Amino acid sequence: MKPKKTISERLTVRYQLVVRNEENLAEKSTISFTYAKLLVILSTVFLFIFVSSLFLSKTLLAKWFDPKYEIAAQKKQLIFLAKRLDSLAVEENRKELFIQNFQRVLRGDTSSGFVDPAKVLKASTEPVKTIGNMKLAPADSLFRKEFEQSQFSFVSLNSKYRELQDVFFFTPITGFISDKYDSKKGHFGVDIVAKTNEPVKCVADGTVVMSSWTQDAGYVIAVQHHGSLVSVYKHNAGLLKKVGSFVNAGDIISIVGNSGEMTDGPHLHFEMWYNGNSLNPEDFVTF
């Protein structure tokens, strides 16, 4: 009677698989194996298939068949859109507050409740210290004095405004300059003499933030551009755009005229403001 083999002996017994030709029984190939090697190979294949299936079920197959994955993806998208909407609402409120305060500046109303437009937009460029005791010209309007008292400073072009040098500005109107920019004299723009009823063009893309009548400057229109830049056009005969209208560079926004008390003939008074500071338009625009 043969003794029984142990498990280890059964696993280590060597076997040979022979492949023969069915017709002539010629030997084609042989494969040597043991049960131990066969178990290792089968375990490896099973483990590979299991891990691959698990990976696919959590990634590619989940996108196709698992509704939870789609729900989670939609929730992430909703959270992203909600945050985006909140940021847009905050930005819209800041822009609206900026427009309201800038309109009050142009009207000369800086009473209680006035907020510095530059602070509303949280500009990174801090205004320089206020120039002391500037005397305004008699012909300048009253709201200029109020504007100066609101802690805005008026500086000449320096390195802070180099980014504007790369922007192409349209000429608002063709003519000759009768009065140049001089902040010390209280003249914060240039006066361009042109023909009566000549169209006035917007210098760059932007949104109209003011389009109304003032006693001193007559028909006034102001446009908010990219980067806290504002252009102002005064003494017009008529205005062609309303507040909130988006205008492209070169669009006609008004007609040159002689409106307002502080004028002595048909001309356009053109100003540029950047982060609450007045700029010399001749540094950017060719008239």
C-alpha cells in the first residue's frame, strides 16, 4: 500500500504538458509545471483582474453607469457656479457704487454718504498725497473744488500709468487745442476747438456712467473704461448715449457744442481720469 503524499509534495510534483500533432503524433512543444506554479499564476491573474475591475468601477465605468458619480459631478459644478455668481454679484455692486459716486463727483455732490470711487474699486495703486492749496481758475466749475476736497490727488504721468501707454486711444475730435491741461490752474483737461455739430467719438471701449446736463459744463457724458480709466466729454450740443450703454472705441457718443455757463464758444472739453487721478490727455491721444 502506497503512503499518502503531503500537500507540499503534491504541490511540488513536476508535471509535463506535451503538445503533439494529431496525425503523426509528432511532438510540437512541451510545458513543465507544478501545482504550486499554477496556483501562483492563477492568483496573479485573478488579482490583476480584480484590481483592474475595481479601478474601472470607480473611474471610467462610474461615469457611464453609476448615477452617484453624475450627481456628485453636478453638485461640484453647482458649487462652482454659485461661487462664481456670488463673485459676479459683488463685482456688480462695486461697479454700481462706483458709477453712483462718480456721477456725484461730476455733479459736485460730495456730501454725506459719498465714497471715494477709487476705494470702491479697490485699486492697487494708492493715490499720492494731496497737493496743497491749489487755487482753481475762476472759470472752473464748483464741483471741481468739491472733487479736490474729496482727497483725490492730481498727478502728472509717471511709471504708474505706463500700462496705459500700450493702449490705442481714438481721437475724440479733430481740431486745435485752445487751452492745454494744467492741474495747478485747475484745468484738468484740454479744450479742442472744432466745427459746430462735429461728432465726438469715444476714445476706447467702455460703459457710459454719466449722460446728463450740468449748469457749468452743459451736456456731459463720461465713459468708464478698463482698468479704472474714465474719459469725460463736456460742453456738448447733444448726447447720443444713455447711462449703462456699452460703447466701442470710435463710436459717436455726442455732438460738439457750446452748452453750459463756463464756455466761450463751440469746443470740446476732454478729460481723462485714472484711479481718481487726472491725466494729461495729450500724453495718450493725438488731436
